Amino acid sequence: MVALQVHFLLIPSLLSIMGAAEYMMQDAALLSYIDQRFLSLEKRLGKCNQDVLEYVDEFREFSQAVLSRLARLGTDKAELKGEVENLLRRVEHAQRDIDYFGSVMDSNACVEVHEDLLKQQLLEEAEERKRLKLMLNASCDHMLAGIRSLKVVKKTGGKHGSWMKDPGKKHAKIYLLSGSVNNVILEFANIMAFMENNQTLKARRVPLPLPWEGTGHIIYQGFLFYHRHGSLNEIVKFNIQRRNIADQMLLPGAGRIPAYQLSPQTKIDLALDEQGLWALHAEPETGGNIVLTKINPAAMAVEHSWDTPCSSRDAEAAFMACNTLHVVYNSPSGGSSRIQCVYDVLGALNAHTNPGLHFPKRQGGHSTIHYNPKEKQLFAWGDGSQIIYKLHTEQK
């Protein structure tokens, strides 16, 4: 009987000892698992740090090679100087970033540097430059150096208007568009007929089905391009000979504010140069700076746009010449007109904020200034007078 009682007393004790042993085995297994996980993480972190060091060294070697090649390219081809400087700045900026990354290696951050992305960006920049040069047929090798003289051809019409020749045609016809809102073009056989006292009696009157707005019209290859009155940003292409509308387009972003502060009647100013048709306007999003757009006149479509550093504040007019925007400024009360901002879309020239090119022998403002690429002259309208300015140019 006593033996049976001892037996029953030992059973709980043995069970307790066996349970404790089982818990110890579980704890040992857990500790072993945690140790293995830490070993695995340490190995992966070590590999990560090693990979980062290799990426840093590889990028530095690549950037040095790119800098060396770009430096040689800059010495071999002067026309790519602006592009090379831009690429140098980008590579140097990336170099500073990767140097900073190398200095914070202890942060245990694992980053892969995709040098292929940088190569692709460089190639895309070069391709875009090449495309623009082909599109603009970059044959212009001269720049405006001064405005030599002026000739007041006639004084007819009011304060606002424009007059011009068609540089895309061989004829010598003169076109007069009087007023900031109108729907009649006056066409003269030549400048002598225009200068006669009774010139309006000899003019051919061409009515438009839709009136114009502002003074930023252009006649090119037999078509009048103008901003339609009452529309925000519609440009109309009108066939002068057939007297019908050939096409229309909308100019994105234009028409909300004047292109020039001192000529508020003009929201969209169209221009011509050696490369064809352009549109100039200002946008609130650019702080009132002038936006320059190249237009395909055949397709009536935008080819490319540039946000320029040239402000519309105190500007009265602007014109294009040889891929370069020239903005004319004056005082609100009227004074000496001057070109105070120049912007070359191909980057051959930097954007100048004060070239100091003054219009000679004349006080007062201009309603319109347009460049004739065929005659290399400016056709301007100032206080009812029709003026021609001769230009002095030099090699870029």
C-alpha cells in the first residue's frame, strides 16, 4: 500500500521535469533560428554594402569618361558649346549626388545606380537638339548688331495697324491692315502706289469673312495669318487670292493676357523669319514672360514651343530674325524704343537682358514691328506712320 502511494506521488514530479525539458528544447530551437536569421541578414547587408561600393566606383569611372569625352567634343565642335555646357552641368550635378551618397554608406541603404538611364537621357537630349536643328534648317549664321536708319514711308491710318510685304512671293505688293479690329485688307501694286496721296482709291479691297484682332498679322506665301476677333486663341489662315478661309487652329495657352503690356490690343503676335512662321504670346503661368511657338503653316500645327526669359512688362512689340526673338521695350508714356531682351532658340547666343540696341532718331511707341527675311528690314507702324528700319548684322 505504501509503495502504491509513493508511485502516485512521483508521477506529477516526473511530468513536471519532462515539461521543463520540452520548453528548454523549444527555447534552444528558437535561439538557433534567430541566430541563423541574423547571420543571413548580416550576410545580405554585407553584400549590399559591397554592391553599393562597386556601384559608386563604377559610376565615378563612367562620369570621368563622359566628362573627358564631352571636353574633347567641346574643343572639336564650337557649335555644340551650349549643349556641352548643359551636359557638363548635369553630369557634375549627378557626380555631387553620388559623392554624397558614398559619404552616408553607414545608413545601410541599398541603392542601385542605373547608369543606363543617364546614358539614355544624354542621348535623348542630343537627339532633341538634332531634331530642332533639322526642323529649323539652322543655316542662319548672322545676328542683329544694330538698327542703322529709318525711313517714314507714309502716314496713314490711326494709332494701331500693320503693313507688310509677302516675303514668300516674288511680287512687290504692299498690304495695309488698319486698326486693331477690322475685316478689310488694302492691297497696293507696289510701294510707289502706296506712297501716292490718293493711294486708297487705287488699292484693291479684300474683305475677310471673319475680322481680325490686334495687330499681329502676317502675310506669307499668299495667305494672311491672323488672330480671329472674339476668340481666345484661334488663328485663321486666309487665302488672299481666292478670298476664302483655308484653315484654322488653336494656339494652346494663348489669348488670356496681352503679348506686350504696352500694346494690350494684341494677344497673339505672329512673326516671320528665315525659318518660317512663329507665334508670340504671354501666359500667366510664366509670370508674364513671352512664350515662343514654331508653327507649320501648311499643316497649321505647333512644331515646338519655348518659354523665354523675356518679360512682356513694358514691352511694346517683338520680332523674329534668324531663329532669334528680339523684344522691344519702351516707357508707358512713350520714349526711345530699344531692344532689351534677345533669345536664340538654338542656344548659339545666350539670352541677353540688355543688348542696348536703340531705334534711331525717333520718339514714340510702335504698334507693330515685323521682320521681312527677304529684304532684311523691319516694317513698323508707329503712331499712324508706316516705317522701314534698315538693320546691321554680323556673324554669330
